Amino acid sequence: MATPVAMPRQGNTVESCVITEWHKKKGDVVKQGEVLFSFETDKASFEFEAPAAGTVLDIFFDTGIDIPVLTNVAVIGKPGEDAGAYKPSASTPAPATVAPGAAEPHKPAAQSAPAPAPSAQPDSARPDGWDRDRPMASPRARGLASEKGVGLESLKGTGPGGRIIERDVAAAAAAAPLTPSAAAARTPGTPLPARGSGIGGRVTLADVLSAPQAGTPAAAALPADEVTPVKMSKIRSIIAARMVQSLHEAAQLTLNTGADVSGLLAYRQRVKKQREALKIADINITDMIACALARTLVRFPDVNALLAGDTIHQYKHVHLALAVDTPRGLMVPVVRYADLLSLSDLSTALKTVAAQCVEGSINPDMLSGGTITLSNVGTFGVESFTPIINPPQVAVLGVDSIELKPVRRARRVRYVDHIGLSLTCDHQVIDGAPGARFLKVLREKIEAIESLANLKL
């Protein structure tokens, strides 16, 4: 009997994926466990292994197409078997039963961070006190609606129980030629592409910003061998859109300061010498800064917050996002309840999610829900930079390099190891003075890291 191959569900928040490469073609023989195709969500890249051995009887989608999860994408069986029964509808790919070996939905950890607003659900399952007039919509649909300026109240959902899902918002957004942010940023007279890069050819803010300004001649033509066109991956496109959105929608203010890390460096050396005896992780500078950051944030709920419309959601606990450089682009995994973890446990958690991002095995559910982001580029020798906020967060902390810096103490000047800290905050939520007070406390905790670590050396 033929085996249908369905697009796997990678996490509870993923509604669709894009196949980036087929490793087998129609008619090829495939072994169980061989890589059949590579695919991307909006957050990570994965490889899908064949759930059964046999011949690839048919492939239903080309690369680059956004495919709903649990939709049949191919069929494996014996030569001559009929694959037509498994072919999804030509207009709307129909969900299919999960093929053997396909990824099952990942159950979120018991300590997962709550969303800024309650998730929508059918009326019959809505808790008491829920606003019955609020449209039922998935988290991804709400995010896309906010980005595209689409009102959910006017949409009819096609999801279970009439729930509005991402493709409903996408269809509504495609009806308008310009996104709200693109319309606001466009200079009169600036030429626009006949078809934008947005859904359904909609012209986005990125299209407006990249278009030649009115009266500005286009770049001179160059020989073909001097130009290498590189198509953005889905992840890179999402990163680009989010960064432009962040700069366009947030009033970003960056404050720069630093801390004396002479004690931190000395303490780290002591920890390294006794690490095996203590049976703890190899604690590095990022881990120590993260620990100090988490302990500081519990005193500053206005910094440990998310902004949704005109509502600020302040969090009691810290769900720390870490910027990780991967071959697929920037990824930001989240460690839940970082403020409750010991320095050693936090170090282990940070290394685990970072390694999963690099390997491409991170669950997409671990790439959302952060209340603040930590980005360390100091290892590359960067002395100061302006980190960009990851919305809906209202702050991001950049960690700079460690440099010798002269300081005056007791009427004497001495050189100390000094680490730079760059805090970018959304001025809509955080003013300069509160941001400065936050950095002052953070600096104090970094300089007293040994008391936070609580390791018996």
C-alpha cells in the first residue's frame, strides 16, 4: 500500500512551511530514513526523512511554495500503485493524516511563557470572562494582521470552528496594493514595482525603501560575471521584515554604559579550574551577563515587557531570548524562567538552545515568547553597537567587547577590564532615566556576579 508523505507540523505555532529542496525526484528509489526534502518554517530549517522505503510515485509541490502543515506533499509506494487518491486539492491543499515517522506536534514545556494576550479559541471552549466579541484567531494570524494592518473583525475564518488563521489574513492583505507602513513611508513620485514582494504582490515597506528615489538614476549596468544574485531564504526574509518593522514602529533609544569585569574574569577562572569537581557547565561570559540580566529584570517590569497596541504586558518572570548566529541566519531561542535558574543551569540551558539552532533541530515553539533579547557581539571585537529591538519586546541588551579602560579611584587612575553594554529600549514605553537606572543596577550585579552565582568553590 502506498504511503502518503505529509508536511510535518513543527511546533504549535507553525501553520505552514516551504519546501526549499527536493533530494529525490519522481521515480527515484528511496530508503526509509533517507532525506526526502528540506523545508523551512518562518523560524528554522529542517530535513524530512522518508517514512517508508519504496519509489517516489509522485511529488505534489515544487520548491518555494507555502504549504499548510499536514498536507500531502508526496507519495511513496511500489511502481504502478495509484498516487492520485492522495493528491491534495489544486486550490487549497487539504490536510492529511500524519504519515508514519512524521513529526508530531511538540508539547510546550510546563513553564512556557504566557502570550501577551490570551489565545483565541472556539466559543464552546472559551473560559468565563472572555470577550465574546473578540474575533477568534490564531497567534500567527494576529501577528500577520498587526503587521499588515488588517482588521480581524471583518474577516471570516476558514479554520476549525470558524477560527481566523494566517491564510485568511494573507488573502485580505493581498486585496490592498500597499501595506499601511509602505504607504506612510513612500515619497510622492517614487516609482514602485508592478508587483511587490508581499503576499499576492502587495507592495511592502521593504519594497518602498529599496526602490530608487524619484529623480535618482538607477545603478549603471555591470557585466553579469560581476554580480551574483542571491535569493533570500524564508528565514532571511522574515528577519529583514521584522527588523524594518521594528525600526519603523518603535521609538528606539540606545544607552551605552559599561561595567568593571575584573572580578567576573577572576571568578570565571576559578570556576573553570573546579568545573569538573563541581560537575557544572563550562560557564562563559555570556552566561554570567545573562544571569545578572535576569536577576536585574525582576526589579524592572517596565523593561521586562511586551508592547501590543496601546497595552504594555509586564512579566513577573524573565523569558530570556538569546541572539544566535547560525548558517541559516540570526535565530533567537528562548530560555523560559531564566530568573529562577542557577548560573550553572542557565549556562546549560543557553548552550542547549544555541546548539539546537546551529544544528537546525530547535523546536519553533522555543523561538517565541521572549520578554527581552541578549545579543553578544563582543567576541568579535565590537566596542559599541546599536542593537535593534525584537518586537513586541521593548528592550534588547547588546554586550560589547572587553577593553582596558582607565578609571579614577581614590584619587588614583588605574586600568581595569571593562565590558561595554548597549541597551536599546522603546521610548514609547521606557524613558531615558528609567533605562539608565536599569543599567546602573545591571552594572552593579555584573560587578558582584560571585554573590549571584552562589557556587561553593
